[in-house]
Amino acid sequence: MSLEIRGWRATLLAAVLLAAATFAVYLPSLGNGFIDSYDDADYVTNNPVVERGLTAEGLVWAFTRWHSANWHPLTWISHMVDCAMYGLDPWGHHLTSLLLHAANAVLLLLLLDRATGRTWRSAAVAGLFAVHPLHVESVAWVAERKDVLSAFFALLAALAYVGWTRERGRGRYALVVGLYALALMSKPMVVTLPFVLVLLDDWPLGRMGPTGKGTTLARALVPRLREKAPLLALAALSCVITYQVQLAAGAVTFLESLPFPARLANALLAYVRYAGLMVVPTDLAVLYPYPDAGIPPSEVLGSAAAILAATALAIRFGRRLPYLPVGWFWYLGTLVPVIGLVQVGLQSIANRYTYLPLVGLFLIVVWGAADLAERIPSRARTPALAVSAVAAMLALGGAARVETRYFRDSIVLFERTLAITSNNAHAQYNLGAALARRGDVDQAIAHYREAVRIDPGLAASWSSLGGALLEQGKAREAIAPIEESLRLNPRAAKAQYNFGLALADLGRTDEAVARYGEALRLLPEFPEAHYSLAVIRLRQGKWDAAIGEFSAALRSKPEFAEASLGLGSALVGAGRPAEGLAHLSEAVRLKPADGRYRFELARAKALVGDFAGALGDAREARRLGYEVSPALLAEIEARAKAPR
């Protein structure tokens, strides 16, 4: 295949090859499940609003509520659309992310091709973007939909901007602003897009004009910044919203827990680590912990020296090789929101943060390699470039394909993370949560204990340890870890709920009710807390209160079988068996193999005089293993046969 193909045919061919390569690398992701123990539950599998699909209520929620320490309404809407189309079948959710990533690779090709006119160089940059293993986290993890979705709109905005620079018009500029707003509503990390557009103004668009001899860089920048005022205003607004939301959610780490010198040291090292992982993408982890003893001063100084040296070289050779400063400052600038100076989250670095920033380094690599190749005789140049590009893509694509398989499920992912990191409390916690979901409570407890040994300040691990002990019937033993969790984070709704469960098991009903109430104050849409409170009211014979709480649980989680059973039973107890029948029938639909559910339905049918139906359900309950007394069965059978 010759690289001499030019024009639209070359662009079309490159786009097809990019899409094919992306699908070849990421096809295994379609067989992966959800990462339920780490964000996928919050975003999809245990988010009742999202699970219901695209609804009017869901749209209002997406735009007016923050959840998971973020305000990104378009990301929520994309997950709702997936649930409407695929339910909770993970392959469809993975397919959407894969399609978006493939589209992003093609958009990057179109952006660079239109801006530079160098189709095959642009294709090489887009190819590295498409298959690099560092991007697997953004594509193969459903909760990271925000990465691929925000990049989709950001690249569209940049492409529209290049079009606007060629043919001005208010409508064209409004399109840029609108697309940028959509990008910010997908993930606020793209707040740096106006900065990227200024870099593109310099190269390849050539809109900055010559500097020197009376034209300073500052003077050249002013008109370019002025024209981006609407974009900068949106960026500022997004920064304010994001910081307030993250602060309210407790996701921002304060200076007392992580002093600024430690943040600066980690930020300097992070820039070097990301660049190193770009070159040698091995031992990639979904969670990189902070080093226990801090970062050695030699590493901090070495990182600072490397960054300063690279910056000096980029500036020194910038006139002759303009892609050097543009690519380097693209990389440095787009990482600023997540580099850790304002620490958000638990990690020292995160592979997903490199999704758009690495484009800057890819530009340097590809344009630099192509310029070096100019020294090769022309007849050998094209084959040499083609072979080198294909070899790089195959090596990176193969590594990415392997990496994709680690996202098969939470257990595989966090076992891998623990194998390649040390003293990783958060990975221990997440593996414990995954094992608990699988029903392996003993192993889960072991990992929770290891998590709190490594990091005694990890509140979620204490809470989950208490919850796991509760599952083993050790309510008294569960109290201490739950209290420690609440000492560390009194605003944790799940810990308040677990405390309520423990108190209820110990017969301290009034205290349990208070804890459930506090959990619901912190998290009003907490179906399990509504359910547990309803169970207490049901036992107390407070039918109306129980009906209200069961109903609230079902509003938050419509397919909550236990709540449907409870609501049906409460309505029967309140003397409204006809209303209760519908909910009991729904409970049986959701759990057809549970004999207790069948028996409760039989009891309600008997109360409304449907003895034939009651007899069938009672017999089915006994067949399923539920104990139905022969005397009761005989009585129902006699009534069913009695003349009316």
C-alpha cells in the first residue's frame, strides 16, 4: 500500500484503517462485565435513576443533581440511553464506549489533517491515540464513558474552530461554543480546550504572526485570547461548578491531609511517569497509591530538571520545529486540571487522565520521526516509515488488547492491580467489595482488614468490614469498625445504614431507626435504607408508615423484589389485600424461585376469596421448599372446592 495516495482518498483510507484497528484492539471488551466494585455501580448498575433509562425525571436529575462527585449531565444521559437500549447487559455499554473511541480517533485524524494538510502524519498520530495501552482504562471501563464522550465533543469543537478560522461567521463560532459546552457537560477536564486552540493558532494554523522585532508574544496572544472570551467564560464557570461539587462530595483532599509540597512533588513526578508510560506502557494499574514514605527528593529534583530541560529544548527549537512547543505545552497544559495540585480522588496518577494529553506527545513523536526520515534517501523513506508505523501499532495494539482483558470484572482487575503495586489500600478495599458481591464474605473480610492495616484512615474499608461482619451474623463485632468509619466520615450514608442494621440485629430498634433516618437525610434516594426502616415499621404494626417507606424504596429502585414483597404484605396487613396482590405478583415475577414469595401471594389471594389461585401458589411454594403446613394446605383446598 503506497503512502503516495493523497487527497480525500487518503483521508478516507486512513479513517477506515483507524476504525478497523480500533475495533481489532478493543473487540475483547465487548465480552467484559461491569467493574461493580469501583464506580460502575454508582454510574450504572446500582443507580436507579440511570437504570430506568431515558425518562423526563432522569433528564431533570442529570441537570440538577450532582452524583459521584461530578456534574456531567451528558454523561448521565449517555448511560441512560444505554440502559434504555441494552438494559444491564454490559456488552452494549462497552459497545457505545468503543464506538465513541473509534469516532474520536477518526476526528483526531480529520482535525490534524485539516489543520496541517499532512494526512499520513495525522493518521499516525491518530493511530497511536487509537491503540495505545494507556487509553484502555478510558475505553474498557464503563464508568469512564465521560472520557470518550467529552473528547468526542472537544474534538468536534476543535474541528469546528479550524473551520471557523478559515471562514468566519457568528454561526460557525456559535457552533464551536456549543460543542465546547457539550464537552464540559460530559467531563470538566476538557476545561483546557481554549488553551489547546491557542496552541493550534501558533502551529499549524499560523495565526499568531511573527514575534520579535517589536511584536512580543504577549501582544500576539491578546487578540487570540480576546476572540476566545466566550470559551474562557465557560471554562471559568465549569471550574467553579466542579470545585464546589467535588468539595461538597468530599472528593477534594485538604492541605492538612496532603500538604502542598507533597502535591507539587507528586505533580512533577506524574508528568515524567506519564511520559515514561507512553514510551514503555507496562505494569499498568487502575489505582496507583501514594508511596508510603513519600517521594524521594532525588526523584522530585530529577523530574523537575527533566521538565525544565524539555521545556527549554521545545522553546529553543520552536521556530524551526514548531510542533515541539505545541506538542509539549499541549501535554503539560491539558494535564493541569488532574495533575494533583488541587487533589481530587485517591490516586497519585491515573492512566485515564492521559486520554487527550498524550496527543501532544504523539505529535512530537510522529512529526519528529517524519522529519528525521527526511535524511533517508527518498526511495527508501516511504517503506521505512510504513514499516516503522505498522510495527509500532502492532506492538502497542497487542499490549492494549491484553490490557483490555484485565477489565473483565472487578476481581480480575484488582487482583492484577495488587500483583503490580504494593501497599495499595484502595485496591484491597475494592477487591474485598468485589468478593463480597460474589458471596465470598470470608475473603472479603480478609481484604478489608488488610486495607485498614495499610491505611487506617480509609473510612469506606471500615464501613465495609462492619457490613461484612453483619452478613456473618456478628452484629456486636461489627459495631466497632462501623463507629470508626463514622468517626472518619460522619457523612457516609452507607456507614450510617450499616450502623442501623447492626443496632437492629441487637434489638436496639429506636437507635436503628435514628441511623436509618440519618442515612436517608444524607442520601434521600437510598432504597435499602427505606426498606430496612419499612421492615421495622411493619413489625411494629405501623402499616401506613411501612407502606410509605416500601413505596419510597420502589420509587428509587423499581425492580427491588424484597420491597415489592414488603409493600404487598403491608397492604395486606392494612386490610387492603386487593392492592397488595399487584405488588406480591410483581415480587414473584422478580423472584419466581423463592417459595416464601409464592406463599405470601397465596395468602393474599385467599384473603380476597381466590382460593383456587391461592391453592396453586401454596402448592408451588411447598414445591420450591417453603414449609407450608399440611393442615393449612388442606383448608385452602377445601375452600377452593367448596361450592360458591
